[in-house]
Amino acid sequence: MQHIEEVRNILSDVLSLGERRNSLNADSPLLGAIPELDSMAVVNVITALEDHFDITVDDDEISAKTFETVGSLTQFVEQKLAE
């Protein structure tokens, strides 16, 4: 997972996590575990990922499983980059 640091930074910036960013790792749960990650924040995170990585995410590609952990979100981004 070569892009995990960038995904962590984006999550931290969009959600204003501050020092909590340091505790995020591949196994860190997202949905339901980070109060700031509501439906609007998910949209903002996706937009930030699209801008940063120059990818396009279609609505039907995103599921709760994508946002299960930091690792699953990173894997999603890396799959998009490989397309």
C-alpha cells in the first residue's frame, strides 16, 4: 500500500482530525468509528481523493466496504490508479 500516507493525510485534512491522524493505520476503522465521517464528509473525501490522485470515481463504485478501514480505502484508490 504505497499510497496509505497520502490517504491518511487527505482523511486528516478533510475531517480535521489533528493529532488523531497519527493513530490511523491500515486497520483503522472509518465508518462508524470516526464521528466526523458522515455522508457529507464521505463526498468531500471522495472529491479530495479524485483531485489529489487525478482519478474519477463513479457513484456505483463506492460502498460501505470501501470506507470500512483506511486500508480498504487505500486499496480502492490504488485499484483506480491501476485502471
